[in-house]
Amino acid sequence: MDNKDSEAEIHPLKTEDVKAQENHEHYVERRIVKSSGLSRLSRWRTAAFFISLFLCLIIVFAFSFIIPCPERPVSERTWFQYYNNAVPYPFLAIADVSEDKVQDVLFAFKSGNSSRLNVSCLDEGLPSPCAFIAAVSGRNGSVLWESPAAEEVQWLQCDIQQLGTAAGPGCLVVEKPLSLTAVSLNTGEVLWRQSHGFGANYTVLTPLSVIPDVDNDNVQDLMIFITKEGQVKVFIYSGRTGQQVGSTGSLRVDGTARHVRLQLHSSSSYFLFYTEKSIYAYSLKDLCSTVVGVEVNLPSFQLDSHLEKNIDRATHLLSLLRFEDIRYLAKVPGHSRDNILVVDSEMAKLISTKDLHTLWTLNVSRVLSEPLLGYYKPDAHGVVLESEIGPNRKKVMIVESESGAVQWELKLNSGPGSPGPATLPTADHRSAFLMWGDFQEPGNETRPRAPLQKLYLFHPSYTNVVLELRNSTDQIVAFTGESCPCSPPARSCRSTLVPPGPSWSLWVVGVVASPAQRLRLCFCVLRLQRRCSSGAVTPATCCCGAPSPERGQAPCP
């Protein structure tokens, strides 16, 4: 110890150098240990990154090439369903039955048994033949369900959102003699069936009306009107069970009545009953109270003060309106409330429901079909009128609802039993107009032609162009159209073909009765695409009414 102290006294700088060197060696050693730990951590992070990347690539390649694409139902552009030994009823409805976001087709026919499914009339305790309600897929025409529903069908309505104990969507079948049958929209199962006897010589007023819940079972109820011996009888039935609610209401009218339901504003609902010379107005609350026997409290209902002051409280006549020969009455939406269009034998009048004054008149005689609403201009209502202008000749007019000005017209040959027009909303906030007839070019009107029913399409984008879609010599029992919100069918699950520019898809569905009790249900999709370069509208070929290949004639392309 003394030696070290003496040496430190003799060589003080040497001692400091030794200590500094020892400290440096310890620092370097600690740094090497620390660097080694960081290096191992960095290698672990790098390995984890590449492993994650490798797993992600495996998953991507597996879904892209190894795992096949899920098969999608094929949406055919045109399809047919043939029913032998079947007689169609003039009812056709469009609804999403299979809940695949594609509209399906519902119709009624009379037959001894189902031609597609193992179902017969005896399964529901009905005599054979009976009326079947059928639903087929809008994609390819495959049968979704067929259900024997009634002996004879007077009316079929499939826009009812709540029926049965499950309060699901359904169809209501009105049978003759009068009975009501509720059928599930999704399965075709009979939810309930109720019979009601009204004797003979009655007429059911259609469409049926869905009203708020009156019997407090949390399901919407149904209001049905029948006319008999100068009276309109009112019935309310439970949407859950089909049982009658209350008693029978009776309204006195001066002839054979028809009706229109008005929605004057969001919480004001009225029914107009019209005969040849008179129009009667009843509020929904008045009708419900008449049937139930006590005042019914409808929380969402309010009386319309403007219309109420023009109703005679004793007779319910609209006192300011007088007519001689009412053919049709239709509601026309206005800016804030519905107005009424009255068509008699000589002219059409639009009447304000606020003060009952005439907004405009249009000379039009012998109207052939009920007025139809569409859009000639974007978001501006137009009225389609068909009037007879001579033997087997008619004129189709589109009239502006605000002014009564004729915006477009077309003259066609038309035989008896020709279907009425249809309108289809398109993506540009206007409508495509479908009409039946036989157009002859000027100068060829006198040349005799074979009787044909041709389907024409008109869109306001091209006022001088009318497209002939298809023709048929068979009897067309029912006809309707619907806008199709679906996109074009994809080639694979990794690519979707979307045509450039604005396009619209329109569905045209028809029930055609051929000779020898042969029924043909035809469907076609028209994809209308506006091409910016040429400005033309190109439709797909519509094969509704096309001849059957079994008759040796060419099938649809």
C-alpha cells in the first residue's frame, strides 16, 4: 500500500492515465453490450415485418387466384315462362320477393295444379281448377313460389307492407264470392283467410286502401269499399288476422261510384267518391269513425281546413263542382298538395283542392284510358292522356300539369283491347313513356295492314324519335313497367362493366294469352344509354310478345 502511494506521488500523471484507460475500457465494453442488444431487436423487427408482408401476400393471392369467385345469380336480359292449360288474370305486380335487391314479378293464373312445383288446389281445400298466385325471379324467370289462393280472383294487390302476425309484407287476394286471403310476399304461405257474404250485384272498388292501425294490434289495417244499389259500403279489416273491425259503414251516392284517395299534406288523407255527375269527399277520420261507431283518434291525422269548408256536411258533396259526364278522376301532385284532374266526355280540367277553382282546361274527347302521371321535364309532372280520334285511331298526349299545355303527341292505330300506357322514371329525373298501337308513316294511312299490337318507347330527350320495341298478335292480358336500379352484370368478381355516360335500365313485363289456354309470361330489360358522341339512345331488343320457338318461329336474340 505504501509502495503504491509513493509511486503515485512520484508519477501522478501516469496514475491518471491508467484510470482514464480503465474508464474507457469499461465504457467501450458497455457500449458493445448495448449495441449488441439493439442489433438483436432490429433483426427481430425486420423479421416480423417481412413475415407480416409475406402473410398479407399469401392472403391476397389466395383470394385472387386460389379461392374461386362466389357465383352470382345470372341476370338475363330476356326470359320467358310458359304455362300450359292455364288462364291468366289481368293482374301483374312488381316487388322484391327474394330480397336480393332485384324486383321480381307476381301474377295470377287459373289452373288445376302447379306446372312447376308439386302444389295442387286440394292442398288448400279448394276445388280444381283454382286461382294460383305465383312469384318468379326478375333475374332469370325461375319460379320462387306458387300458391293456390282462391276459387276466382277479383283483385290482387301486393304493395301491403304489414300482414299477418309477423307483420311482414304480403299480397291481398280478393275472391269472388267475396273473401279475403292474405299471402306472404316472401314465401307464398297463406297467412289468413276470411269469408264475407254480401249477396249478389256488388262491385269491389279498387285499389284497396291501407290505413293506420285502428284496432291497436300494432299492424296496419285495411279499408275496403263495395258499391251496391246506389250505396258505398265501408269495411275495415285487421291486417293481422283479417277479422272485421267494427260494423259496416254506408255512404249514399247518386249512382255507380269509383274512388280516389288524396293526400293533401303529410297528415291529411281524404277519399273522393265520384259518379257521373257528382263528387263526394270524406276524410279518413270520418270513415273510420263511421265504421267503428265511436270517434277514432288518429294521432297523425289532421283535417284540411281548405277542403272542409267546401264540403256539404249533410251530403258530403263538393258543392262548388258540377259535371255532366265524369269519365275519370285522378290526383295530380301540386307544389304543396294534391289537385284533382276531372276528365269528362268533352274536356279535361285540373281543379285546385284548396279553393276548388279550375286551374286549366283542355279540349279532349272520348278518353280511352285512365290518366297517367310521368315526367316530361325534370321533376315536373306531366299527364298522359289517350283519346279516340276516329275508328281504330287514337292520339297519345303528354300534358304539362301546371299549365295544361300539350308538350308532345303521337297518333297511332289502335284496336280493341289495346293495353294502356306506362311511365318509367329514369335517372335524369324524367320518364320514359311506353305505349301500344301501330304507327303508320304519313302517306301510308290508307294502306291495309295486319292487326298488330306494337310497343313503343319515347323519351323526352329526343322528341322526334319513337322506338318500336316489339309487336305481337296475341292478346296481352296485363302489362307493366318498372325502373331497374341494378347495374349491368359483372364478368367476374374483380371487374364490373359500367357503361360510360348516364344510363337507365327499364323493365317491361307482360302476360300474354295464346290460343289453347297457353300462357306466356315475358320479361325484358331495356338498357338505355345516352352516348355523348352521337346523341342516340340505344335500347336492348325487347322480346315481350315474341313468338314461341315451339311454333317454328325464331327465338329472341
